[in-house]
Amino acid sequence: MKKLPYYLLIFMSCIAISCSKESVDDVAPVVGVETPDEEPPTPDTIPNVVTTPCDFDLSTVAANSTIIFNCVLDLKGETITLPTNVKFEFDGGDVKNGKLIFAGGTIAGELLSSSIEIEGDVKLKEPTFKFFASRWEDIVEGSTTSEKALKNNAELERLLNFTKALGATTFEIGKFDAYFNVTTVTSTTSNQNFYPSREAVNIPSDFHLKMSDNTFLRVFPTDWAKGGLVLACTEVSNSIISGGTIVGDRDTHIYSNGFATKEEGQHLAGFYSSDNIVVDGVKFINGSFGAVNIASIGFTFQPHYDPTHDITIKNCTFDNNRRMSMSITDGYNFFIENNTFLNTGLDSEHINGGVVGYAINIEAFRSRDADGNLILYEKAHNIFIRNNKERGSRVGGFTISIGENVTIENNDMENKIVYSATSGSKIRNNTFVATEKSKTTPAILAAGTGETVFNNEISGNNISGYGVAIAAYYGEVNIFGNQIINNSSGIQLKQIEKKTNIYGNLITSTSASSRGISIQSTFANNVSIHSHNTATSYIDVKANHLYFVALNQEAGQENYGVDIRDNTFKSSASVVFSKSKGVTYNNNATNGPVLLVDASKIDLSSNEISSSDYHGIALSGVNTAINTSLNKISFPAGTRFECINIGATTSPSEVTLDRNDCN
């Protein structure tokens, strides 16, 4: 059975994932389970410290009055209708056990609680509302039951909307640690479909959820298969989520088969058909199905399609999330910057790491109809991933499975960046330093093929310590300006048919077996390898500057060509063309020999070749259609070595020798 290419396995494994926002799952979650016993969190200190009863009532309050609460007013169940424009200000006191009906005026946020009802026309005195859990009886911190965790969802979301209606633009949470049941269907209709964003705590438009280092929102563990969210932005605009820690149920989820192999669990946050959203400084840890999901409502060809756009996720930490830390399936203008991605997709003693294993996966879904026409169900484009730090991912750092115009730049990486089906994408100015684990993979893998793969760029990257620094398959990519230092192999090409330009790269290594550019057991066409600025771009390795083996050997590849010109090869390493066909090697300068073994259709012209311990050019095996002309060749004088050595198995008639300068 023929194996699929690796990048296709990634893509196919993500198809079901990318559509999960529209899925229906009728499996009932575990209800009534309690979270494990743990030390109850210490409640945050509330500002309502005065206990002295007030010596006034509100029945005689005049219009336009200001009442300062430096005492406790117990309404004893009464409803008070206030005159116009009354202002309630806070000075350590409280008002409770009743209802206030305003006719204009303001109220200090510190006076709000579940003990007082507010109606009528009233606004908060300040646009920032400070939340204290102990003032809201339907909010429970610490260990709890499924039912109470579900109430936490409803009450926190209600408070966000309630305070916004009172004029709040910022909802500030200090010390707070609570579980949220994000998997129970709350719909009362007969068709009770599960929609993750509906069951999450939803952030309203034009609003800032501001959390502190002591804020913890936790997923209540159930056996729900997948799709829950703690926080969601759904069809909203201009919202901010900052600070706090969202904790998933990676190791406490009740998986259907124990040590799970199925893809089960919950995300921590999701953004759907929303725009101008900022997520700043949030910690996302232990997500069982991943951490953040960005998608849209509807498919691109549907009338109700509403693409998510202009999302910024910055200064966040993603740690120990299963499967992937972030999945992007649809939308545009996304800015993922200055984040730290740690330990994505790792196995633990409780649960495997799941599929994918990348910190970020861009995975728009598309297919073809019966006539072969491309159908874009989702479209992810204009995405910027920059200035992030990635460590410890199980498979790789970032992957563009399917996406367009993606720029991945200035990131600090230890694992690879991969692209598959993409166009107009750039992997540039990133730093890669291999670890013992990641050194066995390429730092950058350009693996896409087909009509949707074109105009891509790999440039300005600094790569060290890998087996292969850059591996490019299929072509349609420009590779330039990279600093490739102390890798076993600098650039490796495979199955190149579309235009590929490689220029201006610095490739150096002190490893005895190191190679510059390799093409092995494959085909290559429309490839240009050149470098005019020799002061900053050259190859200086120990084994082979170029290593072309079994190139263009199949039927139909007779006229394929690789053009190598204007390069500087500094060390005494060799240039090898073995069982290779269709190579032009012109205007290069090398301090090592050029070796041809069973080669065909090779043009060696106008090169400067200096060999200190071997023939200048050596032909062994059976070589055909070889041209050597106008080369300036230095070789060891007074030895058995020659300027151009043609082995006995190569017919002299197959080698053109024209005006070569040997000394």
C-alpha cells in the first residue's frame, strides 16, 4: 500500500477538526460529578468593610441627590422607586435585600451584588466594574459539582452583559478560581444540538474582560467528546480579553477509552465571526482538545458566511496543550505575536498527545467537486505569526496545512516550520536552534504541491544544529538570504518541477560530513542556484558543496534542468554530480574538485576550480554529453593528479574540451 506524504496526513487528520464548530454530538455529559477535593481558594478581599447600619432610609431622597454609602442600608425586601438623577457613591458601605428602580442617575460598582436588584435608567459611576465573587451567590469558587459549575457559566456571562448595560466597558477580575461546565447543552428546544460557543462564557462587543495573575478559569471535567470552550467571542466586535489563566481538563477529562486514542476534549477559547478582538497576556494551559480555535460561521459559498477578521493574540503563554495550541480554520487579518508556545501535544502518564502536535496549525478545509473544481469551505488568509517563542512541541512548531498569504517571521524556534497547500506565504527572519530531539528533522519543510501552491518565500532565517536546515519539495519557492550554520545538510531539494530560485544564502558547517545543497534520488527542473554577493553569501562545508545523486533519471525527465552559476564554494569540499542529468554549472568559484560519476548532459563552463589534493575535474563511470569549456583550473603540480581526468569507461567523444586553462 502506498503511503501518503506526511503533509497530506496532517491535512487529512485535521478535516474533521476544522468543521467541529458546526457539529452535533448527542452524547450526554456526566452530570453531578464533583471535582477532586482540593484546598478551597481564599476569597478575594471585598472593599465593603463598613458594618455600621445606616441611620437614613430612601423614602425622602430628593431628586439630584448624592448618597454616600459609608454604612450598610438594609432594605428588608422593599422596592424603592427613586426620583430623577440620584447618585449612589461608595465609601466602604453597602445596600442590600431589596430592589432599586432608578430614573436616571448613577451607582458605584462596589454596591452591586446578588443581594440588590437594579432596574430603570441608571449607569455605573465608573466604566470599570471590579468583580468580587463573594458578592454573587450563584458564583462558586473551588471544588464543586457539575450543576454548580454550570451556574458559574450562566452567572458570569450574565454579569458581563448586566454591567455592560450599566455602562461598564471593563470587567475587572482579581483573585478568583472557579470551574466552568462548558459541555452541558442548555437549549430548551426539542432539537438540543451542542454548540461550543453557546455553552461558553461569551464576551460582549465593545468590552474588556480584564483578569489578573490570580484569576483562574477552569474546565469542569466531564465525558463530553469534544468541542467545549471556556471563553468565546461570537459575532462580536471590539472586545479585549487580557490576563488570567484558563486551565483545561487535559489530564482529568473522562476519556471514553481510558488512556485516550480518540480525539476528545475541550478548547479553552474560541473566536467565531468576530472582528477587532485582542487577546493579551492570557495563559492557556492543559487544554484537552487544544487551546484556541479561530473559525467562522458558515462556509464561504453560503449567504450567511461571516468571516472572522482582525484578531490579535499577543503576549500569551500556551503550555502543555494537547493536539495543538492554536488552530485557525477561517478568516483574515490575524496577528499572532509575542507569545510563548510550550510543550504542545506531548504525551503524559494520563493521556497521549493527540494528532497534529504543532503549536499552530492553519487548516482551512476545502475539497473538489466531481468535475475537479476547487470548493473553498473555509479560507484562512492574511495571517501574521511573528516574534513568538516556541519550545518543546511534539511534532513541530507552526504548520500551514492550508492557508494563503501567511507570514511567519522573527520567531524563536526549536522545532520546525512546515507549509503544504499555500500561496503568497513567507517564512522569514526566524531563528532555529535544534535540540537533541528536533535535530533529526528539517528546520523548515516546504512540502506543498498543486495549482494552489505558488509564490512562496523562505528568507533571512538563521538555522543551526539540524540534520537538514531547509527541505523544499515540488518547487514554486524562493529561498534566499538565509544563514545556515553548522547543520549536516544546508538545503535539500526533491521533486522540483516549478520555478525554484536559491540565491544569496550563507551555508557553513564544521561537521566532517556536512553538505551544502543536496538533490538525491529525485527529479528537478526549473531550478536556479546562484549568488552574486560572495562577501555574505557562499558555501563553506567539509564534505560536498553540492551533492546531486540519481537526479533526473526517469523517462520524461530528459530535458529537465538545474542551473548553477555565480556561486562561491570556499572550502576544499567537492562538487558531485553522480548519475545526474541536465545540470549547468557556470561561472562558479570553488576550492575543491568537481566530480562526475555516470553523469549526462552536464555543462561545466567559465568556472574557477582549485583543487589541492585531487584532479580539478574528474570523470568516472560512464559519462555522456559532457561539456567543459573556458574553465580556469588549478591542481597539484608534479603529482598523479590531472587538470581534467577522464576515466577509461567514459568515451572521449562524449566529452567536449574547449579552451580550459590548466595550471
